[in-house]
Amino acid sequence: MENETIQTPGLEYSSDTIRTLDWKEHIRRRPGMYIGKLGDGSHSDDGIYVLLKEVLDNAIDEYMMGFGKQITVDINETSVIVRDFGRGIPLDKVKDVSSKMNTGAKYDSKAFKKSVGLNGVGIKAVNALSSEFYICSHRDGLCKAILYNQGNIIEDSTEKKTTEENGTLVRFIPDNTIFKGYHYRDEFIEALLKNYVYLNSGLTIIFNGKRFHSRNGLVDLLNEKMTSDPLYPVIHLKGEDIEVVITHNNQYGEEYYSFVNGQHTTQGGTHLTAFREAASRTIKEFYNKNFDYSDIRNGIVAAVSIKVEEPVFESQTKTKLGSRDIGPDGPSVSKFIGDFLKKELDNYLHKNTETADILLKKILESEKERKAIAGVTKLARERAKKANLHNKKLRDCRVHYNDSKGDNREESSIFITEGDSATGSITKSRNVETQAVFSLRGKPLNSYGLTRKVVYENEEFNLLQAALNVEDGIEGLRYNKIIIATDADVDGMHIRLLLITFFLQFFPDLIKKGHIYILQTPLFRVRNKKETLYCYSEEERLAALDKIKVNPEITRFKGLGEISPDEFRHFIGPDIRLDQVTLRKEDLVKELLEFYMGKNTMERQNFIIQNLVVEDDENIA
């Protein structure tokens, strides 16, 4: 990984054109290989959170090995401090573990049998990508500290006496020449820390003075994630190197959270595939009925956490498990999970007959609904299959999220837009490699209160489902980002609501897993002969007027179709502005949809009147 051939364009290919990059230069030139995307902190998977996670993983590994029950995390606008109370890095190895690639204790499976950070890369990437990186190990009354800048040693202190508890302190400031305009958002950090404590019952993490602790492990996680009531008490099963929680609710689809050695595998992997199959098979065999797996899994909400010796992930960011076996001498992942569920889940259902009765009722209801719409489903699938051959609604891209390989599949996105002019602007401006466009014909149907049947009966919903490839769950999702691109007027807002209602009703996991976005487009263009500025808010418009003081011309965009393709290219390129649609525990989906999309007309009218803001166009001109 340290060597890379660099050939300068325009020069003859000779020995003079070949050079060797050292470890820090390679990381800084190719950060995506080590931390995924860069970003500015506005999304939960942006690079600055990966840097935090790489440092935290080392602290968590110490806890998992039985050392240090508390971790403190302090973050201001730019600086991060993580302090664990584990054993502390051996003092003579502080420099090696922070600045030598492929160096760490975790190659020795006896010391770190089921660790998260395995490749001796993570903390070195944090070091190289930080404008300041300070590491200090406290161990048995002595301490050793080193200060770096972009991976270069600035200060290397000698060992000193200390009265502090054993453990390691890391302080870093992400380099703002790489992470441009970044800022940490508390909600993303808190979600990350909650996962850590759910997976490590008894661990306490204190973030900027706020305490995170879990007594019930994955049960707490499921209760945090669910936005509707479970039909029966959460089934909680624990064994050596495995923990499972399962329940069902009345939402459509399947919702899973999977973890390996404390790592949240957001894209699943061999363990999640094995869990889905084993849970379905065990439940089917328990009732001794020929149930369809889709009926068993409809409405399921579950989490699975396993510990694997020397796990193999499909990338350095460790979001998908590739391991086939639990360890060098252990069973396959599939057999390990299958055997555990066959015994423990079957025993649980035999002992808890009330839960078994409720689950049976849920499965039968799902089966009844599926059979009732079987005819419609078959016709709709055939229609969608024919449409896919010459689907005028979908202008597809070349790279898809469910591709088995591809460095930029995370960038795969689809714009859902309305109207020929808006569709035309985006289609002509898009990157055909990673950006697809799906065109709506006017306003979609209000799907609130309707059954899954409408997804197949309504041609647009059916074609959208087919384009996204989510009929059988989101494992096969074709686009990482589903971007609703509508005008910023009343009709555009209504279309947004109708689409979000559709996703909440039938594919809530797309929202919960962070795949749905709203495209921000500029409201104003302020320009003169020398400069053009695009403004997304009234504040930005005023700032632009202050900057362009001579003969400013102000254009207010009423719709996407008014923006030329040449201009639109700026708004869906590298600097695209997206608002992620999120769902929190306190957002009760049923109540939200009932209020905004139901038939409580007078209640909603009164709310609108009380909260109405009237904008005077004359003041904007």
C-alpha cells in the first residue's frame, strides 16, 4: 500500500517519472482508500466521523479485553479528544503504532482475539489526515507523548512520571485543507456512541459531559430505533460471541441492524444473510407450516451482533462483512448463527406461548394480504419488466449501489423529479456514471392509510419500486441516495410530502438507514458583469448583495425548469447541497402521517393559519 507509481502527464515514461510515496503522503493523496468519502460533517458517514471512530475502536477493543470501563470524548468545533482507561500502549511502541503502517497488537489473536481494528492502518490514517495529532500513553506510573502535524513528528517527548490512571489519550484536529469547511454534528456522534454502549453493556462513554450507558444491550438499541410499537416483547437471546434481538411491528418491510466485533456493518454481509435465513427457517419449522419467508419477515425489526476471530471486511471502512468462517478453527458464519437460532429461538417460542401466538397472527395477516394482491402483483411485475426495457420515466446511470465491486458505488444516486422541464435540466446536467433520473407525471397519489396493493396498482409507484429494486427488501437497493428534487413552491413541497409518505408507509427502512434526501436548489441568482452568485436563502441573498455592490441583477427562481442545464450542473456536482430525511424515536410515524396526510382537515387548517408566514415578493426584488 506504501508504493504507488506516479506518471506526470506529458512526460516521457522513464525511471525519472517513478517515485515512492511514504505512508503519510499516500494516505493524504488517496484518503478514500482509508476512510471512504471526505465530506464536511453534514452526513453521518463523512470522513471526520470515520477518524473519530478509528480512535474510538482502539478504546473499545481495550474494554472488550476487560480493561477500562469508561471512555471520555470531548469535541469542540474542530478538536477531538478521546481518553480511555485501558492498559495504555506500551511506551516504547507509541511511535510505531501511530506512525508505522501495518503495525499493531491486533495481529496477535491471543491479545486481541475479536478486535475491530485489525489492519494496523486506522490510527495512522487519523494521524496523516490531521493538522495536529497528539497521542499520550499512561502506563504503570510513566507516560510517553508524541505530537504530529500531517503525520510528521513535531515533538517527541521522553518518558516521564505520571500520577494519571493507565490508558491512552488521543487529540486530533482534522486537516481543513482536506476536510473543507467541516463541522461535527452532535446527533451523528451521539448515534455512534449509543451503538457502542448498546454493544458493550456496562461501558460508559461521556461525551462533552453527557453520559451514555446501556444495561440491556441490543434491547435498548431496538427500543431506540423503533418508531412504532412492537407487537410482542422483544425476544433477547445471548450466547458466546453472539447476541440477537427480534420483534415485529405493523410496518411494511424488514429492518435490521447488524454488527461484527462492535462494528456497525451498515451494508450487512455474510452474518446478516445467515441471520435472515436462519430466523425465517427456525420460525417456519416451529409452526410446522409451509409459510413463505417473506410473510415471516414482513414487519420484522431485529439486530444481530457476532464476534469473529480475524474478520474480513470488504473495505477499510468495515461496513460489510465478507468472512465465511467464525475463526480459523471455527464453524462457518452461517452454521454458527443457524445452530444458535435453531436451539435458542425455538426454545424461546416454546416457552413463551403468548409471543408465539401473536407472531403467528402477524404471519397469517401478511400471508392473507400477499395472496389477496397476488394477481395484481404478477401483472404489475410484468408491466414493470416491460417498462424497464424502454422506461421513459427512468434515465439510468452506469454505477449502482448493489454492484459487487466499484469504488464509487456509494456515489450512486437517483433524482426523483416532476415535469418535463425540470427532468430535462437534470438529465442534461447529470453525471451519467453515478446519477439517474426518475420522472414523475404530476403529483403522486397520497398513499396514507392504503395497503401494499397500491404499490402495484399505481403504475408510477410500481415503476419507482422496480427502479429502486426494493420489492424484496433494501439489500438489493440500486442507489445509495434517493434524492427528491422538486420546486421550492407549494406544489413542490406537496410532492415532497407525498413521496415521503410513500416511503414511510411501505419502505421505512430507506429513511431509517439514511437513503432519502431533499435536493436544495438556489432561490436567487445575484450577478453583475463580473461575478455570479447563487443563493439558497434570504440571508445568502443579502450577503451576495453586500458583496456585489455595483449594478446587481437579482433573479428569483420559481422552479427547477427555469434553471438552465449549464447552471444546474453546479447544483448537482461535487458541491451538491442535500438535506437528509431522518427519523427519530420521538417521531411517531402513525401520528405524523395522520396529522399531515390524513383527513383531519380542520385541525390541519388551524395549524397552517397559526403558523403561516407571508412572503412579500416586492421586498425581494
